[in-house]
Amino acid sequence: MYELLTGPILWLAFAIAIVGLFTRTVFYIKGLHWKLDRVAYTSHPAAGAKGAIRSILAFVIPFANHSWRAKPGFTIMFFVFHIGLLGVPLFLEGHAVILMERFGVSWPTMSMASANFWTVAMLVAAMCMIIRRIILPEVRILTDAKDWFVMIVSIAPFITGYFVVNEIGDYNFWLLTHIISGLAWIVLLPFTKLFHAVGFFWTRAQLGMDYGIKRGGMKYKSFDW
């Protein structure tokens, strides 16, 4: 079962994720209004690129914009959660070994102590975010079943992975559960709100280009709509 999950099914999971993410990206870009968006972007690529980069950086750097600074507690939770969510799977030594064996790809890895730290930190941040969703009315009203599903799918590989690494309970059971939950996360990337792992950059880039070109970024110089 292990060989099947980390072999053909892993290949299939990555194929579904890559094709799905690419397809959604194409439809997103094609959905931009050709007069209001594309004409301005293609006519002023330098101003658009500058605005896009500025917009993305303002939201990937902690406390780089007013929104992050206005809610420092949430900002810390958000970045700890996402650093753990992305950093541990990418740089865990065990995952790197599988990727090297299956795909011939290698990169630097983190120590097991660092992986354990970020796993626990990510799960604590996730718990804080769950409590926030429950107790704050303005957040609770916007949270539906799909949001809870995405949260469960996101933290399941970390809980099971922590049990595997620290040999808590039945090792083989938790190992297979960890792999299956991780594969589910990969497959669901294009089909759920997990798409924001990629879609975030497209939407921030679009907003940045809008402000960089059409909303005062060019200081009212003439441009095509």
C-alpha cells in the first residue's frame, strides 16, 4: 500500500493538482474584461507590473500594510499557520527523500526539531483561528461547511504526521492516514478554497495593476481602458 500511495497515486495526485491549477488560472485570466482590464494592462505593462509586485509584497510580508498592523494577533496567527502549512511539507527530510526517489528532485531540508516546532506552532495557530471563527460573529457568519472542510483537510496531515514522527499509537495506521490525507490535500487544491495558494497571487496582482494604472498609480496620465 505504501509503495502504491507514494508511487502511482502520488504521480496522479500531482498531475490532477497541476492541471487543475493551470486550468483555473487560465479561466481566471480569460475572465478579465478585455476593455477594463486587459487593454490597460497590455498598454502599460511597466506600471502594471510595478503595482502587482507592490501589492503582492504588501500581503506576503508581515505587518507590511495597514490591514496586518490593525490586527497584530490575527496577523501572527495567519503567518505562523501558513509558514507551517507550506514550509513543513516542502522541507521535511522524509518528504524530500520521497520526491528524490519518485521525481528526481532535491532541495535543502529542515531538521526534525524544526519540523516538529513548526508543526506544533501551525496546529496551535489553527486552533486559535478555529476559536476566532466560532466566537467572533463577523467571522462566524462568513464561515460555512466548506470552510470547516478545508480547515480539516489542511490540519489532518500535520496531526497524523506528528503522530508518525513521534511514534504515537499504531505507526503503520498513522503513516497510511498521513499519506492519504496529504494526497487529498494536493488533489483538492484546484477544487476548493485551497486554490488561494495560487489564486492569491493572481488576485493581488490584478488589484495591484488596477491601482498601479487605473486608480491614480500613473498620476492621471492618459491610458487605454
